[in-house]
Amino acid sequence: MELKNWTIFGLLDPEFFANIKIACVFGNLGHEAILCMKNDDVYSLGSNSSGCLGVESITSSLTPMKVDYLCQKNIIGFSYGAGPHVVAFTKDGGLYAWGHNGFCQLGLGTSCQTVVPTLVSSGLLGKKIIDVSCGSHHSIALTSEGEVFAFGQNNSGQIGCGSTANQPTPRRVSAVIGNVKIVKIACGQTSTFAVSDTGEVYAWGFNGNGNLGLGNTVNQYNPTKVILPNIFITKVVCGTAHTLALSDDGVLYSWGANSYGQLGAGHKSNMTSPLRVANEVGRIIDIAAIHYGHISACQTHTKIYMWGQCRGQSITSPVETLFTSLHDVFACYSTPPVTYLPIEAKQTDEPSIIDALRLSFDDPKTCDVQFSVEGKLIHAHKAILKIRSDHFRCMFNGKWKETEESPETVINVEPTVRFSVFRAFLQYLYTDKIDLPAEEAVDLLKLANYYCEVKLRNQCEVLIKQSITIDNAARLYASAILYNAKELEEFSFQYMLYHLTAVVQSESFQELDGETIKNLMIVLADNGAFKY
């Protein structure tokens, strides 16, 4: 699930994590998050700057705190500003706001900071809110009737009321779009956009970089139509100072600032009018950007692309990624790493391919090969073993090929190999994880060496290092030499060098053969172990 890509969720309990329904990561550093659970409880975690976590305590927390004022309210969406402030709406159309409020961006009629979610009611009586969007310090809300209400900072006209006075409570944007049904809204840092049901785009607010797409750099205090002849726009998204628009036939247009290549138009200077971009990627089905930054992303039916300021690098044209979601772009490459939209956690009871492989290990119902070790059977699958191991690929494509008509081939493993170790080896091929006590890792290292599994061998060495003691250091050193594990050999040697007196008196040291002891003494002497 995409949520795992955000480090802020790294300490969440797996059971709690599995019950998340909606998540929103925000804040100037991506250090805050709001979580809606399947049972309709709401939690928050992070640094709680300006009281943005919605809890009465101003304490920051790495673990989730319950937001009592939002629990059982059926919250279905969020947006956030740079203060930060947060606005949320419910399934029934109620609007709540909290956090930074120095510019009246909470719509509560004051400029006082509010640390708990508060219902925004002034001017919205009888209105059902179906979407919200925030700029740095202003907020807009869309009603089910297609009306736009705005409140907060208005220094550049982003409220759309014809002046530059801050708006303390929700006010309908009636100029120009008063008789137009709006279906989509978006905010840049200090600009605002609306898309009508007929595919027309309206813009107002700051325009110093041409980010309104009007062919000039003059701020607009009322909505103004963006000229896109014979083009039906379905969605607009905004970066700090640039804008992306997607048409109904999957064509992308961009305009505004291009200092980081965020327009996807190469090294062009700022564009004040819409420019068609990303022609080479094919039909686009979705787009994304955040008013916090200068990154852009789009999705086709099969691929995810990104460009702009990606982890500090300026990417001037769409770059294909290996991601499967637009959210992954913002988790891994955005500065800050925030969600461009709240994530709806899609969880099903069906196992992923990774879980399916894990569960299929040692399954007698689906196996087609068995390994007999110490009189006990381990059930496996030839296809998986062939995919994961060069040894088994050669084995089953060669010697065992003629036995493929047998549904269950039984392979006897050498009696010198212990059942627990060989089972852990096969299980590793299914899971990439070692399920074995550290003290048995030396035997697993031997198998990894025999089967030429380099990655497993490296993991064994790490596990062995974590288990080294006075009593087993000499034994581990000898094993490292035997299996040519140079890094483990050096680690074991350094440990013995630091604890030489105690190690020499240990039983494992007494068990070393004469040649190994002789060579060890020479190396110890070379490293000054016997100097007075």
C-alpha cells in the first residue's frame, strides 16, 4: 500500500495501519498527518505546528493521537495550507477547520489560532460542501450546487471578491462565475482556479509568473476565463507558481513558472499562456501537483511520469518512473513529501503476490517437489525455485526434466544438513527473509555459499555479526575463513583483537585446528596484539 512510502508512518502498529481508511500528509516539511479509520475515528501525528493536528494538547507526537472533535463525523476529504492550517469536509457536507489562522483562512470570523476542529458555518447555512482546496493562507470550498466560497488571505485577489482585503468568513465568488456551475477547484500558493461543467477554466489571484494562464502577468481580483479554444478541461492542479490542466481527450497543458522545469516544456522561460506538453507520453488520465512545491506528475493507463523539482534536481521534461501511483511520486521525490490529495487506502482480503508467495511455501496442496531432510518433508514449487535460484534452474532443466510428469518429486538432502537450516534456506527463496536463530546462521551461510546465493550470504554475515560473543568468536572466525567470507573474517578478527585474553580462554578457541591458530597468531602479532 502507498502509505508505507511515507516515513512519518514508519512507527505505526501493523494492526492500526491495516485499519486506515484515508490519510493526508502535510506540513512544510511533511511532518504532520491526519488519519481517518475504518471505524470513523480520526487520529493525527507529527510536530503539531500551529495546532494543526487538531488536538487540544500542543504536544507533538510520533504516535497517533485521537482527534476527538472529528471522530464519528464521517470525514471524507482534507486540504491544507502552509501555516499550516487544515480544512476537512464530511459526507453530509459539513466543513471543519483548524490550525494557523493569521489571515482568517479558517473562515471562523477571527484571526485567532484554533487548535481543535471547528465547524465553519457562517455563510454556508444550507450548503453541502463536496470539495475543498487551500492555498498557502486562503481556502475555497465547492458546494453540491456548483458554487465556490472563499475565505482567508486576499493580498493578490485570490478570494475573487474584487478587492485585496482578507476575508474572515466564507464568501461566495459571484463575479463572472455566479451563474456558472463549477465542478472542480484548485489553489496555487496565492492563486485560485475553477473548472465549469462545460470544461471552461476560470482563474484569479496572483499572476506574477503568468500562473493564471491569461497571457499576461497582472494579478486578477475577480475570476477571468483562461482561453483554451475548443478544449474541454476536466481537471486543473497547481504548484507554487505553475498550473497544469488536463483535457477530456487526455492532453496536458501547462503554464506559469518554469524555473525548475515544472512545466514539462524543456528549458523554456515562464509561460503566460497554456502550452501543450508531454505529447510523447500518450493519452494522460490524471495529473498532480502541490502548492507547496515545484513538482509535477501525470499518469497514463500504464505508466507514471514526473518532472520539475524532484529531490532538488531540475527535470525539464516528463521522466518515466517505476511507480504505480501518483502518490508514490510525492512520497519519494517531492519536497516536502506531502500527499497531493488524501490517500484512500485500498485494502482487500486478497493477498498480494508477495504474500501469496510467502503463504505458498511448504504447502503440500500446491507443491510439485519435496525435499526430505532428517526424515521430514519440505514442500516447494519447481517454478519458484527455478526463478529464484540458478542452482535449481540448472537442476530442474537438466537432470530432473524427465521426471516432470511426476506430480511430486522427492529429493533427498545430504544427512549433514539439518532440517531447520535447509527449511530456512528454502523459505528465504520465497520471502527474502531469514527465519532462523542467529546461532544457526553459520550453517545457513554454508548453504548460501554452496548454492552461490550471494544476497543470502551477505544477510547471514550480518546476522552472525549481531550474535558474536566471547564464546563463539573463534568459531565464527574459522567459519568465515572456511567459506571465504572476508568481511565476516575481518569483523571476527577485530572482535577477538579487542577481547583477546577472554577469547583465547574460550572453548571455541581451543577447538581451532593447529594451522588456523598458527595463522591467527601471525595476524594478531602483525596487528600489535602482543606488544607490551
